[in-house]
Amino acid sequence: MTELTFHKASKRQIKARIAIDGPSGSGKTYTALNAATALAAGGPIAVIDTERGSASLYSDTFNFDVLELESFSPQTYTEAIHAAERSGYAVIVIDSLSHAWDGEGGALDLADNAARRQKTPNSFTAWKEVTPLHRRMVDAILGSPAHIIATMRSKMEYVQEKDANGKTTIRKIGLAPVQRAGIEYEFT
């Protein structure tokens, strides 16, 4: 059995893990680049762009290098993060993390494909293949030696409720990021 030992807690240099979510056109990319410039303190900035080059619209205002993804598998995101780390970027902006969930080749597509390959298609068990890929992507974000800023699109979130008469009603409860449930808790 491994011995578990405690040590004195101390503040240490940790890297920012920032999530910015909002509806389309709300300024997520601009805000991410502005924050990245401040965090980089003169160091280089990498942008992983899944928005068909939209980050480059700000290339006259901010100084950054860009990688435009065309495939949105969580594994591709993980590889892009590691490539940015190997290149020594101080800040990595992921614009947008939502595509790793619902973009072409994202987690939802991977789960659908896995379910179709099964002898008896079952979307629940298909996640056994996809969850580890998504987890590795989240681990790459959390373990990166660079600051990470990820943008995510948001959508209206609804709940079904029963009223006093037992009738089902739908109620808006606010905006939620387009990503796996609970992803926002991974960021600082």
C-alpha cells in the first residue's frame, strides 16, 4: 500500500483556467484575446480556432498565432493543446470548446458512431468509448503549463416541471454552455 503523507500548504504559481461562455456575437473571442494578452505578459499566444478563422478577424488588434481545426474530436483538441505547449506558448486560447462536444466529429458524433457499430445499438454504452477521450482533453486543459482560456457557446436551458394540477410545464432557467454537463466547474 502506498503511504499517504501530508505537507504544509503554500501558494504557488498556478496557471489560469478561464471559461468564457455566451451566445453568438457576445464578444467571447475578443474578451479571450484581451485576457490572453494580459496573461501572456509579452509571451506568445496560440489560438486554437474552430470558428472558421473568426479569431483572425482580430489579428490587427492582437498578436497571436492560430491553428484552424477542421475536425473537432476531443483527441484533436488534446493534440492541438500539446502542440502549443511544445512550441512554448504562454497562453492557449481555445475558440471554441463547444465544437469538441457538438461539432463535426465531436463527442456527440463519436457516441452516435460508436452506438451504430454495436451489435445492438445502445447510446448509453457507446459513451464508454467517448468519455475517456473527453476526459483526456479536459486533463490536457487542466494540466497544461500554459494559461488556458476556452470560449463556449451557450444555449437556453429548460426544465420540465409539474404544476399543482399535475400538468407538465416547461420553464427557462437560464443559459448553459454547449459542452458536457458540469464542464464549467473544471475552470477557475
